[in-house]
Amino acid sequence: MLPNLKILRQERGISQQRLADAIGVSQQSINQYENHSVEPDISVLTRLADHFNTSIDFIVGHTDIRRPIEHTEAFHLNRDESDVITQYRALKGSEKQCIALMIKTLLEK
């Protein structure tokens, strides 16, 4: 069963049939994914995640983070660098823009 599939579909105001048509499965399959213990294969999960611009982990209820998983690169951070990133992540969007502008200005010197 996909606990967040029905939520995503209803938030978008689309029927099971419309979702089924969009990802290439039957309406009955969507119903089974939402209401029964039927799990789709990985290709269907991928199409669902792409369709709703989210992650497979969210659809299957493994996380409450709705956004797709972003590509990241591994860095070996010291404590100060790690603290800066943690604090940055706590900022609002406009505050993050201010930080980006400050960094850009400092680097142009």
C-alpha cells in the first residue's frame, strides 16, 4: 500500500483514471495501490514520483519530506563549516538570498 499516493492525487484534484492514464497503468491498479496491500514495481513508483515531483520514499511513507531528493556531492566538513550549513538550512528563502548576495559580493573583491 502507498500511504501518500491518495493524498497526492486528491491534493491535485485528479481522478484515479486520470492518474492511471498519465503513468500508463489501469485505474484498478491505482485503486489497489491506494486501498489494498498491492505494491507497484519500481518503474511504476518512478513514474509516480516523477508525475508528482516527489520522491519514492515519500510516496511509500518512508519520509515526510515531499520534495524530490536532490543531487548532492560529498564534502568533508569541519565543525565550523557544518555549523554554517546547519544554520543556513534554518533560514527562510529571502534570508538565503541575502546570504548568497553577501557571498557573491565578498568573492568579487
